[in-house]
Amino acid sequence: MNIKRQYSLPNCNLVLEGLEDADTESVAILDGHPPMSILINAECNFLNSNQKLSGGSVFLENLSQAVSKYAQGFLSGLSQPNQETTNYPQITLEKVIEQNLHRLTLEPEPGSEEQKIEVNLTTVELFDLVDAIDQFYGDRHTLPNMTLELRPISKRYRKPEQPLTERLTPVVLGFSSLAVMAGALFMIPPPEMREPKPASTDNTTETTPSTDPKELPSSEAEPIPTN
């Protein structure tokens, strides 16, 4: 019996078609719902751009690995080189910086009649695709034997951290400058405070009488003795 499973998001739909598993043990484990154990076709539709990708089980596995690793690096800011697989079609993702897009490339097996496919995704379409893949792997009734292994990004792909001594140098220099300035200020004597003199309220000035005989009036001048 053919089974069709669809994982729909506003900008991306992931549609899987396959065959059910008639094994009685699997039916008992999964609450009476026979799982899809064999994948016939996987199709990924992007609604806004009207683009489509399709393939078999290898296509679905490689797509899940490439998209999940790319999204992990996009969110963390730590990029790692694409790892090519030996199974075709090979799928890679790279950022188109000048257009703020994400280019998904499907590379067919060399010598085959299939053509290379490139699809430019917006960030919204990319993360709707990530969500659809997450829903698929969270569905126990669909391809339960297919797993997605993701590992933390290795430290060798991280940007080198600045040494502690270099990070502390500006701080130490800042404290040293403050210490020098504080010492210089300490050596400067404090300014002398003087109380202002009260202003005189009498605008008149006193004059001292002159004692020079030349400046006295003629009537007050002493007589010059005569012989």
C-alpha cells in the first residue's frame, strides 16, 4: 500500500511517498499505524519562488544533512567547509552575500543525463525547509530507520580568541594612567584661601596739610630775619 506524508510550512512543503511496513512487530510498536519503511520519492516545493527539488532516499538524506549543518553554522556564525559525500546527488549550500540569499546546489552523478540544479532560497524559505525536515525526523511513522546525526562545530572552525594578556593590556594601561594622574595631582599644593577685604563705604578722602613753607599762604609764612 502506498503512503503519502506531507509536512507543510507557509513557504515550503516536503512531500514523501513510499510503501508501508506490514511487519506485525512494527505495527505493535507504533500504536497500530504501519510506518512508511520504503521511500519511493521525496519532493520539496518552495511556494513563493515556485521551485521544486525531488529525488530518492539518498537525495533526502543528503538534503537533510546539508540543510541542517548549514542552518547550524548560519545561526552560530561559525562556518565550516562543505563535506562532499560519495553518494549522489551531492547537495551543498552557500550564502549569496550580495543578494542576501542561500544557494542550494544539487550536483548529479558525473556522466548521468541529469542536469545540475541551483535554487536560490530566501532566509524564510530556508528555515521553513529546516522546520519541515525536523518534523519529518520527529515523525516515528515515517522512515524510522533514517536518522540525522548532527555534531557540534569543531573548535578549529572558531575564530581565534584574543589572548588574556592582550585583552587586559588596555585595562592595565588605563589604571596606570589614572595612577599617574592621581600622583601628579597629589604633588600640586592646594590653593591658598584668602578672605576678601571689606569694601569702604566712605567715598570722601582725607587730605593732609602740607608742611612745606613754599606751599603755605603768605600771611602764614615765617618772617625772614634782617641784619
